[in-house]
Amino acid sequence: MRNPEYVLKALNEHGQSSDYKFERLYRILFNEEMFYAAYQNIYAKPGNMTPGTDGKTIDQMDIPRIRKIVESLKDESYQPNPARRVYIPKKNGKQRPLGIPSFEDKLVQEVLRMILEAIYEPTFENTSHGFRPSRSPHTALIAIQKTFTGAKWFVEGDIKGFFDNIDHEILISILGKRIHDGRFLRLIRKFLKAGYVEDWQFNNTYSGTPQGGIISPILANIYLDVFDKYITEYAENFNKGKGRRPSKEYAGLSRYAIKLREDINQCDDKEKRRQLIGKYKEAVSARQRISSGDPMDSSYRRLQYIRYADDFLIGVIGTKAECVKIKEDITEFMSEKLHLEMSQEKTLITHAQTPANFLSFEIFVRKSKATKRDANNNLVVGFNGKVVLNLPMELVRAKLESYKAIGYKSRNGATVWFPKSRGKLMKRPVHEIVALYNAEIRGFYNYYSIANNVSFAASKFGYIMEYSIYSTIAAKSNSSTSKVIDRYKVGNNIIVPYKDSKGNERHTIFYNGGFKRKNMSPYANVDVLPHVITVPQPTLIERLKDGICELCGQKGDLTMHHVRKLSLLKGENEWERLMLKRHRKTLAVCSSCMQNILAKSN
């Protein structure tokens, strides 16, 4: 059996040619090593301990279980289980459906994902940033900030129910252009048609990608790559001119400066020459403080495009009428070529100085006469036309509300924020409360750290969270905020001591890292290596193949025991104490130990 890394590397190399046709892909699924790698890739996700419609989880995974999957794939008897549909609450109070596949299906899908990613990743457009190696919302936002400079209009794209409305026949047709393997495509189709179970009733799926499926993101990117390439070609036809012609004011000052320079060179009178030099410097300085290009230049047009998953933003240097035409053309292409519907109400055309919403940021183009010093220490207009990424205060407020950490009161006719205690956290130990707040603050800051106004907006967030935790601890201990601060404050830090499960002295420090804006590296400087598989040693499969029970030491066939979270273990049993000691959510055990674990768990 070939090493998965070599297999994926070979696919990746062939994938760099968009004309290459892939045959006999299905045979890769007979390679057990691919499933070992897939198992290693996805085992750590807590959702694997949630049973699908077959009632199974990742627990009790072993090599025979993988071999059974491979054998069913060989004779094409493998049939994906329908996903188990559950609902999770949304921020707006509504519920979002979520599909839970069986773990066997997750394993097969992960192998398919690795294969598809290796094939398609080399030819995806650079404008696509969702669910791709070395790409993220940040890379999309940074690309906007770098390429949308000077944009006059935004077109905000909104596809109605994209993931639920992907046309299966169109998707298979797109895949079939590069993949000439009927068995492989039939397996993809099986997952598309697997359906879901809700309230014990089976429901067919006639469109969309597998609910909760690991392959859904890569299939969505393959589907929308057709649109990405359409926009790339559209932009090439739309773009005009190498650069804006100089503005009348800039051109006038340039001519004046040239004339003064000629006069200076011809002047022999020292006093008059000194006066001319002064006028020349004033003209040059004035020219440096205005934009050189004519914003109304009809001979210069630009279209820039960035997509993250099913959200996209288009920046246009042109007229509003041209943006209306762009919107119409996009709507037509989506409908005719991809059978998708654009929301006409949410696909907005906005002036670039009016914030557009993209990936929870407000994005606008700055109009400013503010100057800065250039490399020669001359004052120049340095901010006009630059893209601003803004963290809206409304979102800060909404996030604090979701944590129930904020309250409101009226003061002098104005609404004022104030921090609240979080009653649901009072039953937790103080160090766990601090750890939770730290995770919430870091998660919020890490995402918005590239915002231009993050220092101000996140500091407001941090202040409310800081005094919310003081109030929560004070309410828990029937104390006051000031006493809590006095008790735990050490220098500039809030430090909470505690004892771990082994009785060792530990401490948790409340976040005190500030909210300075971070300059992120552009995606262009990141090497994309989709075929590389990096796993810790020893791997799960190596531990299973070792044949020595990690609990009792007996030799024989092993099964891997999984737990959702180490924090759920109390250390009441030997196997729990061993997992806590090793700090692992997995334990390779013999059948006898596995039965004992299951008996004590129930």
C-alpha cells in the first residue's frame, strides 16, 4: 500500500494541469493507509462522539472496522447512512438545521476530501478563500484591503440558500470534466442522495451538499469555482486603462513646477532665483498633497472580486450603471449555469464610502486629504482611497449580549453600557470562570485583530468583560467587586490559584494582553501544500498495531477508546486516571479492558 502523502502529492502534481483527466481514482479507496490518515486527521473533533443514525460513534474504532469499510467499497456495496438532523439555536433566536453523519461516513468523506483537494486546489482561483489550505477569513479581508484601493462602488453578493440548492447533476457534470472514473462519481452521488432522518422519518435530498458532511466545503468550492473563473474573465474584459489620467489640478501644478524649474535654471539674479525656488517648493508641496489621478476618468475601469464560501464582494472603479449591469450579469450566470438564485434584496450596490458588510466587518474606502511623510520626508496624501476594515460597535454590543455580560441604563438621557454578572457561571470554580472569559476574549480579539479600529472597539469589549468577571466572582462569593480585585490582583494581573486533579498547585491569569492592531501577512506569501499530512508520533494506527494494551499490558488485538473531553473525566477509574495522566482523549485497549470501560461508563 502506497503512503498517502505520496498518493496525494502525485494527484496534486497532475492537478496543476487543468486539462489532465483523472482515471482509476476509485482504486485509491482500496488503500487502507488512506483511511488510517483520515482517521488521524479527524479523530480529535468532539462531534465524533455524537452518534449518527446508525447509533455508532468514533469510540471502539479498530483496524477491522476500517477493513470492513474498504471491503464494502471494493464491491460498491457501501451505502452512506442518512444524516441525523438536529437543530441548534441561531443568534437571532431562530434554529439552524444540522446534519450528523455516521462516523464511518465521516471517514470515507475525509478520504474523498483529501483526494478532491489534491486535485482541485492547484487550479482554484486566488480570489477564493473559504475552506482552503492556508486560507481564512483574514486572508480574504487582507486581499480586499490590498486590491480594492480606490474602489468607487461595492457589489455585495448574496446567494439564496446556497448549500441547500446546489444542483446535483450540474455538480457531477463539473466533476466529470476532470474525473473520468464512473465508480468514484457514483460514490459522490451516493453521498449527495443519502438524505436525512428527522423525527424518525427519512427525507430524500434532491439538491444541496451532504448535511454536516466533511466533503461539503470542497464540493461547494468546486461548484463555485465555475463562478470564480467567470468573474476572472469578466474582470479582464471590464478593466480598461493602465492608470488614471492626471487630474486637472495635479496636471496644472506639474506644468507650473516645470515652468518654475526652467525659470530657475535661466535666472542669474540671486534674489529672484531664491524667490523662484521658494515658489517651486510650494508648488511641489501642494502637488504632493493632492491625488494625482482623476477620479472621473472614464477611460479607466477596474473590477476586483473576493469570495469566502458563498459570500462574495466586488469592488468597482466605474459608474453605478456599470455596477447594475454587473449585478444583472451575475444573476443571469448564476441562474443559467449553476441553477442558483441571487437575492435581489440582499445583493446590494453601495457607494464605497458607505460601509459594506463582509465576514462580520464593515468595509469602506476612505476619502481623506490627510497627509503623511514619504520615504523622502515629503508630505503626501497617504490615506485617500485606502480600504478600511472596521469592527462595528453594534457587533461588539451583540457579542457581549450573547455572553449575557452587558446591561444598559439611562444616564442624562443617553443609554450607557455596564458590565453584568453571569449567573449561569456561578456554579463553576473561579479558575474555570477565568479560563472561559479568557477564551471568549482571545477568540473575539483574534478574529478582529486586523480591524483598523480594533484598539478602540475591542478595548470597550475587554473593559465590559473584565468587570463582568469581577461581578460574576463577587456574586458567587457573596462579596464585592473591589474585594475580588484586592483578593486576586498581583501587580497588573488577576491571578487565580487552584489545585489540579493531581493536587498540584496551579494558577490561571486573566487576559491582560491588550488589543493592539495586528498586521497580518498576505495570503500571497503563504505556500499552499494540500498534500502534506502531518501527524504526531505515534499515530493512532501505530498504537493499535503495537498490540499491547495501554491499560493492562496484555498482548492481542486492540480497540481505541475515545472520550469527548478530558475535562469530563473525574479520575474515578484506572482508565480515566491514565488518560488524565497522559493528557490524551484516546486509549488503545484490549477487548477485555474495553468491556470493563463500557460497563463502568454506563
